[in-house]
Amino acid sequence: MDIDLTDDQRMLQDTTRRFLEDRSPVTALRKIADNKLGLDRAIWRECAEQGWVALFVPEAFGGFSESAQGVLDAAIIAEETGRVVFSGPLLPTCVAAFAIAQAGSDAQREALLPGLAAGETVAAWCLSGPGVRAGIEPGGVIATRDGDGFVLNGTAGFVQDAADADLLLVTAVDGANNNGAGVSQFVIPAGTAGITLAPRNALDLGRRLADVRFDGVRLGADALLGTAGEAAAMVERQLQLALVLQSAETVGVTDRALEFTLDYMKQRMAFGRPIGSFQALKHRVADHATQLEGAKAAVAHAARAVHEGAADAAIAVSVAKSQSGRWGTEIIRDCLQLHGGIGMTWEHDIHFYLRRAVSNEALWGAPPVHHERLCRLAGL
């Protein structure tokens, strides 16, 4: 994050970078891709021991949210995970922990938060359907009243890390028996009867996506998170957190790809000179550095706005998502071209960075979707 970091935050940045370079470098992603492996839970538990999820969990339930800089610290961590194209479930698990800590009952918080904070429980967020507006608003799952409980039907699309999840945070629109209005949320075990997963082929080789189908899933009242029909404001806060974390990760992905591309341009010789000395290539990377700085500034502002609950937080996160998503992909595509033929090979790491950038651009709302959202927020 390109913000004024405190001494504690600089320490967090340094320790996170060292930890990831030691325990989950890009070579770990290559091993996952080559062997088609799922989540390494031992590594994820080590990540949780660093306090990544505990940032959003109260001290009484195994965290330290009262003394942490929540969203700001998490954005620093997310950027560092981007630099190594980390494959763990940071975003959905943090969002679930945040939602339960903020809106859960005492029983839900006591039962679920310690496991999330310790890395023993992995969560996924089922937010929206598989349509054009996937990732920014609910609509894929319908919740209908059934006595004191609920019945869920529908499909949540492109659910990140669903295949590895123990717990699902489900956002559903109210069905006809609920007067057809409002949004409700539920926290349920991933193995609940009636839930099936349809894995999707993902461009990003370190991130598993799936459509999660709900076929008459019956839930008791104890599965409800917060008040029925009144979760819209909470969902918006969760979305803001998700967008900050993803945008920060994209900045880290882009920053590292541009960094090692510049190193390559200083070493690669052509016509007796490093290719980085040619003016046309200098102009290209200068443009990339300028756009990347803009993305860093947008993400830094969004992280602070969400952390402080600023009035413009919804606008800030969509600007950050749009800026980081669009330019991350464009910059890394050109970085690949600047590597020449070696950039096209499986053996070079740059394709992992490009895959993550392209995937991030599409997930949680593509830039055009956020442009439309910005127009709505502006009253246009």
C-alpha cells in the first residue's frame, strides 16, 4: 500500500513479505498448477497464525480487532500476497469473519470465529448469481420462509475457494413468502444437504472457482446472520472490504511483474545495448509506472475510506477496483511482450501474474460493471 505507514505497519509489511517468500513463493503456485492440488491447509494455518484473519475478530474470540488497523492492515497483507500470486483463501475468509463479528449472534461468534481466526475453518462467500452483475449484488439465491426457518434455492456463481470451504456465508434475496423484499444472510456448513458444487475451469491456476447450487436447502433460525430482510447495508460493507482486498492484491501482482520486467530490460541485450535503454521501451514502461501509481493511490484511498466508514467509501472502492483491474491487466500483458519469446513459455513465471490479473479484473465485478455502479451512486 502506497500510504503513510506506521512503524507497526512497516513491520507487518516486511514480516509478511519474508513469510510469503519463505513459505509460499511463486514456486509453490507452480507445484499446485503442475499437480492440480487444492488448498495447502498447513500453510493456511501458518498464515492465520500471522494474524491475517484475526484482524477482523474480537479478542474474546481469538482475534485482536480492537487494537488492529483492520482494513488498512489487511490491504497491506493482500498486496504482499499479490507479489507471490498467493493461492490461499484470504479474501473470502476475512469477509466471512468480518460479517460474523459484526452481525452474528453471540452463539454464532463463539462457535465460528475462533476457527476462522486460527485457520482451522475456511470460508467462502456466496454473493450473487452467475450473470453479468456477478460479484457486486445478490440475486442468485432465494430465501423463503419455512415456519421458524428458511429454505434456500438458486445458484451462486463464481464462488471463490468454494471447493476448499468448510463454511459458507450465503447472501440471499427474500422470496415470495417474505413479501419479496430485502436481503438476508446465512452462515452454514458447506456440507449441508442440498448444496452441490459445479467447478469452473479457471484461468488463474492458483484459485478455484465454482458455482454453488442450493436445492431446497432447509435451515433453522440459528443459521440466520443478523435480522431477516435487513442485511443490505451489511452486504455493502462486506463488498467494500472484498474490493479493497482484491484491488490491493492486484496492485501487488502488477507491481512485482513490472519490477522483474524492468530488471529483465536492464539485462537483455540487443544491438549491443540493454533493451531498457531504447527510448520507445522507456516510454512504454513510464506509462505503466504512471498508471500503476494511480492504482496505488486509488487503493490506498479506498482502504482508508472503508476503514474509517467514510461517506464516499462505496465510490472509492469501485474506483479502486476499476483502476487496478483495467491497468493491472494491460500493464502485465505488455510486460509479457517486453520479455519477448521467453515470456510466452510455461517455464517463466509471468503468465501466473497475468492469469491472476485477468481473473481479478473479472471477479467481483468487471470494470464496466463498476462504472455503471459509480453512475448509480452519483445519481446518474
